Amino acid sequence: MFRQIITGAAAVLGLASTAQATVEISTTARGLVSNLRVVGQALTLIGPVAPISGRTSPGYSLNNSAASLATSVGLGTVSGVTATLGLNSGAIATAASANGTTPLDITSGSASATVNNLEIGLVTSLLGVPTSILSLTAGQVQSVSMVDKLGGTTFLAGGSLFSNLALSVNGSSVFSFGSNAQVAPNFVAFNQNGLKVTLNQQFASNFDNTRVLITNAIGISFSNYLLDGRSLGGTITVGQSLAEFMDSSGDPVPEPTRWAQMLTGFGFAGAAARRRRALRA
């Protein structure tokens, strides 16, 4: 269902091709992955949780899940102040699918990652008294990335959906969302002192004959973030989906022409559906 309500398509790539080349599709999803660490100390990697990945052809439909996540990472004690990162969630579900290349050269794939009852907390404690540094909670977060090849044109698009998401930094509320909230790609919710929180984070890459779109529902990054005598670095990624296509004919893929106008709301899904009907007619 969410595939049809993607908003703010971050990468819509049109390939003008004089011949119908065979396209290989790869889709990947991960529920959560964290590599946060104190600079100068060993890295503590969490996840990826519930990873799933597939590649055509033939087509595939794959799923993975985790019943819950409950992880606490100690970040050491400096001058009597202890720092701890908590990562907790309810059910996590990931999916990756593609229908394979057809004689009509109509092929598509998608990946999705859904995390329920998310709780991310960075807390310090002095003499047993806790202080909240970062608190992010959500009833549900979800990302979707899609690829569609229709005739001689290939499209990549992604989006994220949030329910009851709330962010607080240093005990002060930054924002909160209600149900089924959507934001533009790469919406920066907070960016101060080396701590950055990005919603609907999207990265598009073009290299050789391959095009890739990554959509992270939530991306949290620490860059020399000073916390009571220690410096934090690394990232926390929640709800990651990836769609990739590659020209497998061996011929060079023309450079993509970026669409100047972003597609929002139901626009992308509607346009894709109309093109499919036209090709099948």
C-alpha cells in the first residue's frame, strides 16, 4: 500500500535509449544499523537488523523480520559521568521484490523497511541521576525505494512515512508528528554541534552502467559531538531501503537526464500505472 503513497521522489532518472536493453534489478532492506562510537575507542556495530536482499533475474519476493530489538551500548565513564546509548523497538519487517525482465521490457522492483515502537535514547548519568541527551520515539517508521523500467525509460523513487514520531535534544522538544506524516527528501530535523537528524534521507548514485537510490527513514549522524569529555562519531540508520538497476547488455548506459520537477504525493505512482496500462494495451 505504501508503495502507492510515496511522496517527494528523490531520484527520478530518465534514460533515453534507442534500443531496449535488458535491466538487472537489485533491492535491499535493513531495519536498523548503528556504528556509533567514542572517538579513539573500538567501534561497536549493531545490526544490520533483519537484512534482506535479492537480484534478478528471475523475479523474487523475499521477506525478513525481527520480533524486537533491545540493545544498550556503554560509551564509557569520564570524570564520573557515564554515557549510554539505547536502541529499542518492537517488530521489524523488511521486504525486497522484483518481477524480472519481461519480453515487453516492463520490469520493476521495490524494497521496504518498517520499524514499530522505536525508541532511541542517548543518556548520561552522574551519581545515578540520568540526563537525556537525545530521545527519538515513534509508533512506526517506514521507507520504500522503487525502480521501474517502462520501455526505454527507467525511474527510481523513494519515500518515508512516520507515525507519532517525537524528537527531543537535551531535554527540549524539537518536534513531533501525528499519524502517517510525510516530509520532503532529506528533511533536516536537527543540526547543531555535530549532531544531525535527517528524515526521509535519500542518496542517489550514478556510476558506470549502474544507478542506485538509498532511502533511510531516519539518519542520525554524530561528527565530533562533544559529550562530557568524550567525542562521539558514527551513524544510526533506521528503516533503510535500496533500489538499484544495471544495464546488463554490456553497452554503455547514457547519462541520466534529471527531471527538474519533483513528483509528490500520488504523482509518481499514478504516472507509473498509466505507463504500464499504455504498454500492455
